[in-house]
Amino acid sequence: MASSIDSKLRFAIAGKRLVTFKADGCLRKAEPHDYGLFKGVARLFYYQVGGESRTGKLPGWRWARIEKIKDLNITDEPFAGPRPVTGRHVAWEKLFASVSKRG
């Protein structure tokens, strides 16, 4: 895992700042909420607020494998913090950073 992605995600989550990145060929604009290990893979759980989506349904919750994140940038735009999550909660093996205090 690229250390620059790690440090950028930790910084963006701690500061509640929107990020942009490319994943699976799509440009994403997102609120990064949780970053950690799930099922042995480093992942980001985020709320996508803009950019492109293969489903075309925005805004919405998404997952990204860290290895697939390219061109990660932290914007100057803040977001309010935790959002209610619909659906089931996951049991992270290790949570590196979170806007909520779950883990």
C-alpha cells in the first residue's frame, strides 16, 4: 500500500475533508468515512457525492480497495462528519481511521 495514500486518507478523515480519486476507471468525489482492513484487504468506506459511477446512482455508499485508488487528492471542502449508514455494519479487522468512533 502506498504510504502517500495512507497518510492522505488519515489526514482527510481526521480533518473531515472531501477527496477525489480514480477507481475502476471512474473519477470519484467522496466523503472518506472509514479506512481499515476488512477480510484481509485494505479498504476505504466512503460516501460518494460526485463524479462518475458505474451504476449512475449518486450520492451513495461505496467501497474501494486501496490498491485500486489512483490520483488521490484532498480538497479544501469540508464535510459534516458521520452519516447514518443504511444496511449492515461490518466488523473491521483493524480500523486505521474513522470519522465516527466505531471500530
